[in-house]
Amino acid sequence: MYERIIRGRIVTPTGIIEGGWLGITDGKILAVGEDSCPASDSLDDYGDAYILPGVIDGQTHAGSQIGFPGLGPTTMAAAMGGVTTIVDMPYDEPDPITDRTLLDRKIEAIHTHAVCDVALYGTVGKSPVAEDVASLIAGGVCAFKISSFEAHAHRFPRIDNGAALDLMQMLSPTGLPLCLHNEDQEIIARSVAELKSQGKIGPEFHSPSRPESAELTAIATFLETGRHAGCRLHIVHISTAEGFDLVRRYREEGVAASAEMCVHYLQLDAAEDTPRLGGLLKVNPPIRSGQREALWTVLENGQAAFVSSDHSAWPLERKLKPSIYDVAAGMPGLETLLPVFFTGATARGSLDDAARLTAHLLSEAPAQFFGLSQKGQLAPAMDADIAVLEPRSWTYDAKRNTAGPGWSAFDGQSLTGMVRASYVRGRKIWDGEGIEVQPGWGRFVARQNRSAQSAG
């Protein structure tokens, strides 16, 4: 007898089981079946809803504003969106995660505040220290993140090319990816200064102030620097199809290079949405005009490693400044990642095709990339992390999350899929109306397939 049976349209790596079921005990999937259900202590029957592997959001910023306690509202938003594991960035307030002491404190905070599971990035200061890098790897970080653009001198610094090369050489024997925020400092500084001098401070000047050349220069420099280092290289967000094509060309030349897509680039367009959203649309790199369909083609061609949200839930007052250059960059996205992506996918294929693509790019692929080998698939022996998605139309209301910032670029949009429930390790954490677990149910998830523990 199983502790719980979950029934519905089960989306597995090999196909969709109509009227299928999952048998769950002790937080693990023990069996996947079809037709009549076996005996269980509890049966959750979702009818024609899709039973998807829980989403793994590979790019969130929980601690950018209030530090580690930000894991609470961030993971609550995740639960509402069918996201069962977040991979959180290291740029916390007041200190980035650059050593083992800070990492251990953040892990403790996960076990205090989080309602879903959390994997973690590490980072370095402007001069990487091999001992600290090794201690972060031993502590279970799943990747490292650096930036070629300085958003904050201490919390989010620019790592120059020499320091980046040092870090690549440290990480090369470990198998862990080094991931880049891809914008060139000098090009952006010059562009911003020129536009400011002309009084061009409105939201429509955000994309011109951070031109595509700034992205492509940063990407090419990073990949060329790492060409002979033997390190896995990854770009965390690219706003143009040309950027993905650049990564593809390096990969074809033998460089271990990849790039991810953020969902807002797939759904929003600067020319169409800036008049309506203004500073709410600001993210870095910018959402551009005329790229949306080309970026869907990138996905269809298999050029994106996975899709993430880049969730950063700034309070509304940080998004409503007179000058676009003073507006905080980033938008909330955890609640909407799954339904927005599924909506876009259904516009380009059948519901079943959209469900399979969603399971791959939002669950299976990020689990594989980050070494979360117990997650990302609905299969025996895997964690029972599940998102229940009902394929029906509804209108998203950003204010339904009382712990959120109260705004979203997707507020008021008609979406195709609604998250009816979320489960983490077999426990229902979201029932479609409210959070079902106490803070601290979430656990830290360490990278599993590390090929080495030392970065020295």
C-alpha cells in the first residue's frame, strides 16, 4: 500500500499516460502506472489535469533585498507557480555567497524559511580564492555565477577577464559550470552617459542604453577566455537569437558552452509592452523588440539549455522612478513561469506537445544541468516533486499572492494553464488556494554529480 496516489495525465520522459497514477511513499515515487489505482492511504485524483514533474527554476534572487529571510516569500511564490525547487543566485544582501561560512548560514536559513526545496549558486570576489571556491563546492553549490557588469561594488561586482580565467581554471577539474551575467561594462557606461546627456531618461531608452553589442561582446569574451580552460561555460540569460547562435558556434568548435532562456523574453516585446508597463518591463539584459518569435525558434532548435524566470520581486516603488536608469532591474516571475511558458507553447502546438516541452525545459533539463539527480522526472526512485497543471484559460491577478510585491508584467493577462497543486517530496505545499506547509519544510539540495571536490 502506498501513502499517496496522485492520478491524472502523467507526463513522463517517454510520453503522457492518460488516466495514469503515481504511487508515493516516504517522499519518493515508487511506481508509475495506468488504469486502476492500487490501494493507498490517500488518493488525489486530478482528472484531466497534467501531472508534471515539479518545475526547477534555475534563476531566482531571493535575498537581493532583505537577505536570507527573502527565502520565505520567494518560495511561497514558487509553490503557487508549481515550482518545487529554486536555484538561488548568490548575490544576497548584504554579502554575496563567497565562502563556506556564508553558505552554511544560507543553508540554515533555507531550513528556517523555505517552503520548497532550494539549490544554491556560489560566487567569488574580484580576486578568486581557491580555498573558498573548494569549500563552496564541498558544501554542495551546484554552479558558480559571475558578472561582466558591476551592479554593486560588493554585492554584485564585475569580475574582470583575468580573474574569470583564474576561476575557470579552478573549476575545470570539478565539472561545475561557471555562469555569466552577460553585459559589457564599458559599452553600457558610454551608452547610458550619452543618452542621459540628451535627456533621454524614459523607459523606451532602456534597451538602447544596453545595446545588443554589449551582450554579444560579453558573451564572446567569456567564451573565448574559457576556450582552453576546459571549464563548463554557461550564459544565464540572452535576449537575442544572435546571442544563442554565438554560443552554438562555440559549442560546435568543441567549447563546453550553453545558455538559458528567460520566460519574459518569450512572452514580452519592448515595442508592444513598454507603453503599457514602463519601468515594470526593465530587466537586464533588456527585453527587446522583434525578438520573440526568433527566440521561440531557438527553443525549437534545441539551442537553449532550459528556461528560467530570473525572479526578482522588487517593491513597486523601486520600479516607478522618473529616470529609467534609477529603476531596479528585474521582475517577479515564479508564480507565472509555468503558466506563461505553457501558454506560449500551446500557441505553437497541441496541449500534449506543450506539456512535454514544459516538462523537458522547466524540469528535466535544469535538473540535469545543476546535478539535481533525484529531481526533474516522474519516475521510480525520484523525489515526488509534482506540479498539477489544469489546461484551462484564466486571468492572472498579481495581487492574489499576499506575500508578493503586488505587481507583475503579466498582471491581467489571459493564460492557458492554471496550477492546481504543488507537491514537494510527496507533501502537498500548495492546494490552489493557500500554502499547506510551515516555513522550513523546504530543504537544501546539494549538487549530486560532482566529479571532484577540490578547486585548488
